[in-house]
Amino acid sequence: MLTLAAGQCVAYPLSAGAQQKTMPVIGFLSSRTPGDSAGVVAAFRQGLAETGYVEGQNVAIEYRWAEGRYNRLPAFADDLVGRNRFDRRKRRPPSA
């Protein structure tokens, strides 16, 4: 798992259909609001791009915002981790 100052991320594959290639999904959990996290999210997306991942093209990101209500974070994490598609294996960036 990748830990950020604003939250934690979990990656799992998302398969839209049997014929399509699986797209990795990153779960971004934050105790803050989307507005408060804008700079962190921008840096996170930039870091992903530097490793070959572009949101909406070859990776999806699901955001969960606790907005200061820390008690919501465990349920958000359970939601993401509990999915049947969850895969914690390390993934390599897509080939160029």
C-alpha cells in the first residue's frame, strides 16, 4: 500500500468486460475535503504520470473524502479492499 500525507491508496484491477483489458484502479482515501486536498491530488496524479499512468487512460482513481470525520475512513477502506477485484500485487507501468 502506498501511504500519502493526505490518505492511503490501494490498487486493484477493474474489469469492465471479459473481452477488455483490466484497468488498475487506485483507491485514494483522505481525511480531508477535496478542496483541501487539491494540491496533494495534483502531485499524486503527476507522480502517477511520471511512472506511466494517466487517470482515465490506463488507470482509474476512486476518491473517498472523510471531510474531517475520521470514523468514516475504516468503512471507506473496507469498501475498497472488500471488492472482489482487489489485487495487491505490484504492477509495472504500462510499456511505452
